[in-house]
Amino acid sequence: MSIHASVEQGKSNVVLDGYLEALALVERLHRLLLDVIKDEFERVGIIEINAVQALLLFNIGDNEVTAGELKTRGYYQGSNVSYNLKKLVEMGYMHHQRCEIDRRSVRVRLTARGREIRDLISALFARHAHGLLSKNVIDDDTLSDMSDTLRRMERYWTDQIRYIY
């Protein structure tokens, strides 16, 4: 093996190691986020809704959407979003209504109760953002760079799904 090929192989291994570490961190951070939300709910005495459902309410916000739109945006898997939307409607956190144009489609929006959960999650995230800055865990520039990098990875993965096959 030539010196050039050996150097290239070494760079490739470093990138692979960094990529695998980033993947593991993304997975761990998502699980940890769900645990943070679960702990907040336990602290305030909310037991009937889980962290995934709370994030669904947060992501819907003030919008009126279909399950298909949530899947298309990439937030949720098909059966997962349908199950959780059904549960949230049954528990009174969401309204649902058949679409006027496409009767097969159901549009959902938050009820007042759903907006309370969304607001609770918003407040939690605002506290975290303030805490990250005030404790010098991360600054605006680093957070912006990190978000830019994650968006580029998201675009790369999306392109892999759309154009590889």
C-alpha cells in the first residue's frame, strides 16, 4: 500500500469513527430528551400522556395537520403517529375532523388541554435554553453551528433515501 493510500485510509477511519460517535449521540440525546420530558411530567403530576405524545403536541403547535403531513415532515413513523394521534384525541388533547376535500383524510389540531401540554413543553425548553447559556454549557454560535451541521446531515440522509434507490 502506498503512503498516499495509507493516509487516505487513516482519514476514512477517523471520519467513520466520528460519524459513528455522532450517530450514537443523536440516539442517546433523543432518548434523554424523552426522559427529561417524562421527569417534568412526573414533577407536575401528569401521568396520562407520554413524552412522545407530548412532543407530538409540541410539534403540531397551532397548526391543523393530517397524520400524513406529520409523516412527510419526517417527525414520526406511520403507525406510531396514527396510534398516538388516536390516543390524544381519545384523551381530549386533540380535535379531529374529516377533511372536506378528501374524506379519507382526518385533520387534527390541539384542544385547550393540548395547548396546555404544548405550553408546558415550551416552558421546559425555554428553561433549558436559558440554563445552557447561563451555565456556559453552550453559546449562541456553537448552537448555531451544531444546528447547521445537523441540518446538513439531515439533507444528506434525505438524499440517500430519495436518490440511492
